[in-house]
Amino acid sequence: MTLQIKSIDQYHEVYKKSVTDPEGFWAEQAETFTWRKKWDKVLEWEFDSPSVKWFLGGKLNITENCLDRHLETRGDQTAIIWEPNDPSEAVKTYTYKQLHKEVCRFANVLKKNGVQKGDRICFYLPMIPEMAIAVLACARIGAIHSVVFAGFSASALADRINDASCKMVLCSDGNYRGAKTVPVKAVVDEACKSTPSVETVLMYKRTETKVEWVEGRDKVWQDELEGVSDVCEAEEMDSEDTLFILYTSGSTGKPKGVQHSCGGYMVYTTFTFKNVFQYNEGDIYWCTADVGWITGHSYIVYGPLSAGATTIMSEGIPTYPDYGRFWQICDKHKVNIFYTAPTAIRALMAQGLQFVEPYSLSTLKVLGTVGEPINEEAWRWYKKHIGKDKCPIVDTWWQTETGGIMISSLAGVTPEKPTFATLPMPGIQPVLLNAEGTEIEGNDVEGFLCVKFPWPSMIRTTWGDHERCRSVYFNRFKGKYFTGDGCRRDENGMYRIIGRVDDVIIVSGHNLGTAEVENGINSHPNVVESAVVGFPHQIKGNAIYAYVIMDGVVEDEAKTRQEILEVVSKEVGPIAKPEKIQFVPGLPKTRSGKIMRRILRKIAAGEKDNFGDISTLLNPEIVEAVKEGALG
């Protein structure tokens, strides 16, 4: 089985080996998996173009590692527990044997509908077990899955379908979200008006919501499963074949299709899952993320199942039917490892302890956070009231592009420190650079966080646009992967992420590109120009502050703000709606026309001075006007 580090001394020993002989280290980890053919070479890489290849010539199928290899030893063990949105609805469980059969059945449904190795399949599904089953079914036959969070708008969905030329869309009729039923198929229908590559829409009946039907294109998921065999041989894949594409917002309007490969991703997600969470045989593990994000891919589906774990999928939200839902589920399923976002923790903390106290939470052993740095107040509340001061907290830093956790404590093994992700995972070689690209040595320093050596689960390219991958991640600092984050290294060598340094805002743990949000705002007929920045928010960590120039005088500010929110919701999705919208006469710009977001961020955060030298701006007088109209 995959190596599991059990002491701080062992961590230092393993880490040292992993950076002095990374190829030897990762070959040892890879040996513990099922390969059809072993690799010829561990690694080939250079960061200039970039080109990174792990386990070259290795042949495998990731589902044989997530399912088939467990059948003999843990076939009757629960693989997935599904907790529905409505607590009165029955829980569903799947043993490894049952999950294997369901994955094979759905793989045969895909094949029956003409899906072949290399075809792209778009997912727009709620958190139902069929999401995990279909993801694995794609991997089983070598189709490439592209999961889109089912809260994005039709326009954002269409962009992602078109970028990958998806052949099929998997969706549901509707989605239960708290007390609401959200239409899903209707969004897909709207998106598909401008997606010529889509041949089939396969709809799972979840809510019995009335839907429009396109004959010849639309099919019912349940009907397609009738009479289908539960035997499906896994497709042999090359280690470097694409496993999935996952879109993340960039600093230009077009989303980036981050591409991950089969072999390295499998090895790294399994290794980090077992070590960060200190997963032990029989533990019940719950990550509250959606499979629409990388966290759900790596730490609900692939990592836990490859490790032979029991993983919980939850359909609902943390506030329904009340603010104790998370804790009720933890008690109900005797959860040992709980992994959630700081946003959720802050939202629940704000409600007081009345929703925590009814639950014992006595089975919890490890707590985790993901998506953004956690502030100290929330960390201490989580530690004391949820972990009862006995559970270590792993504050995990990583990205869609990294595929797996990069910097984190190992639960109960390496030291933890509030607001710090702490130490790099074995095999990860972080460096801090100054603006000129010179490495900042020693401790008690801060700079741009980069990585100087490849790791198995890293991004291989951006779908259909390799130059974009190069320019975004590898161009700024030669020979380094640039994370886009600023970082502090304390006197003990522990790392603290201090936020994005590019034009991406993290709201409730989700990356939103400023350009994508601005494009949404600018589609309002009376908007001339806009600029959005992040500002500190007590619950979300960051929220969006929009500065908007309108065509003419705004007669009714409240009405216009509402119109802009509706447009953003339609064009990008409700998650991208600005918290504050300030109408401004102009935006501070450099003489080359670049918006000075640094100034706008300071104003949004409530600062009144310390803007530096603004005399070089094209329109320095505008700073005062924007400052005067700032929203408190």
C-alpha cells in the first residue's frame, strides 16, 4: 500500500529523500498501484515550453485502481455513502462491488450512445451518486470528463462545452438545494442553443421537474440503463492520456480548461489523501465539496476510492433544514474525517453554538479546510467546538492546476499553526521569489510562491491552448511554476498563503476571474465599463466589489444594481454576483490604459490613503472621486 508517514522525524526523512531523489521516491509510490504495463521512464520535464511527463510508457486504467483491485479484499465494504438534501429521504450506500457494477453499466450506456476513447463529456449535475458513477464510467472507457458546477449560467456552460467540443451533456431535470428546487435541464437547453458539438443530452430524473424535450437529442438516464450489462472491460490508457478537463476562471474572460493526466494524478491524489488526513482502514471520510470543483474530483472520488476508503457525498447545503446539518450528518454516519471550506465554518460560527451543542461529534478524529486560507478566529472556533480540542486541523493549500494538496500539515503528525498551511508535501519544492525572480532564501520572509520541480498531478496543459498554459503559469519566472499567490515563510519554515497577486478573486473558496465577472456586468445595456476587485468579507473570506461606469445619470441606483446582479447571475452564475456595486465617473488607469486594481482594492477595503504615487496615472483626479463615493 501507499506509504503513510507516522512521525515528524519520518516526515523530515521522507521529505529529504523526495527532493534529493524525486524520481526514486515517486517510483516507489507508483509501485503500489495496479499497472497493465510498468513505465519505461519515471519523468521527463522542462518548464519553458512547458512539457511534463510522468511514468512514461506506463499503461493503466484509474478505475481498476479505484474499484477492481479492491473487489477481493473489500468488495463488501461501503465505498460511497450518499446523504440526500432532505434528511427524511433514504440514504443510499454502495459497496465496492455494487459501485463497480454501476460504473460498468453506465460505461456501457456511454458506449451504446457512441462515446469513444478521447471524446469529451460535459457534466452539469447535482451531487447525486450518479455524478461519481458517471465520472468513473468516463474514465473506464477513456472518455474525458469535464464537470461544470451546476450553479453556472447557460452562457458559462455553453462556453465550456464549446471550448472542449463536448459530444454529450449529462444533466438532471432539477436539483434540490435546501428548500428550493432548481431547474437544471432548462439551463442545459439554453446552453445547447449555441453548442453545435453536442449530439446527446442524457437527463437523470431527480426532481420530476417539467422539462422541454428535444427528440433525437434528449434521453432519460434511467431508461438508458435498462437491460444494460454490468460487465465492461476497462480501456487501457497511457499514463499521460488525459483523464479530465476542469475549467477554472482566468484573468481574461475565457475560462481555462486545466488538463490532468491518468497516471501521475492517481499516484499523487492517493498519496496525499492517505497522508494529509492520516486515513486508516475503516475510517468514515466526508468532504463537503461539490464534484464540480477540483476538491470533489481529487478528494471525494479519485483519492479516497483509490485508497479503498468510505467516502460520503452530500447533496444538500450546510444551512438546511437548519444550521446544524453538518453536525447532524457527522453524528448520523459516525464521521471520522471532516473536510470543508472556511466559508462554511464562518457562516456556521456566526449562528452561535445552539446548532452545535445538540450533537456529540465524538467520532471526529481529523478536521480539514480547503479553498482559501482560514482566519484565526474561525480556526480556533472549529478546533474548540467541532474538534473538542482533540482533533488536528489540516489547512490545505492547493489549486485546480496542482491536482492535489501541496502544502499542509499531516494530521497529528506534523505541527499545525492557525492561518498557516505549514509544510510542503513530500516531493513538493516551493520557493519564494521577489519581483525580479530572485529566490528569497531563509526564514521570516515573504514573496511570490512558486514551485521549482514538477510533481505527478500537476497541470499538463490548458485544453486547446498550450500557449495559455505557458504564459499563465510558466512565463513570469523562468524555470518555475508560478502559483499566482503571495506567501509568507515564518521563522520555523512554515508557509502562510497571503492571497492572490493576479486578477482572480477567491469567493467562498471558488476562483472567479475578474474578466469573466466584468464581462457579465458589461453585458448590461447601459454599462460603459466596469472593474471588479475582491474585498475582505466576514463569511465568504472575499466578496466582489464592482466599480461601474454607466451611460448617463443613474436615476434609480437600487433598481440599476438589481438589474446588474440579474445580468451577472445569468451570464456567469449567482456565485459571481458582486456584494457591492459603486457607480463611478471613471476608473483609475495607467497611461497604457490598464486599470489600477491595486488602488481599487484599497478603496474597497476601506482605506483612505497610502495609494502611492498616483501622479503617473492617466487620470489621477478620478481617485478622489472614487474614494468619496466608496460604499461602507
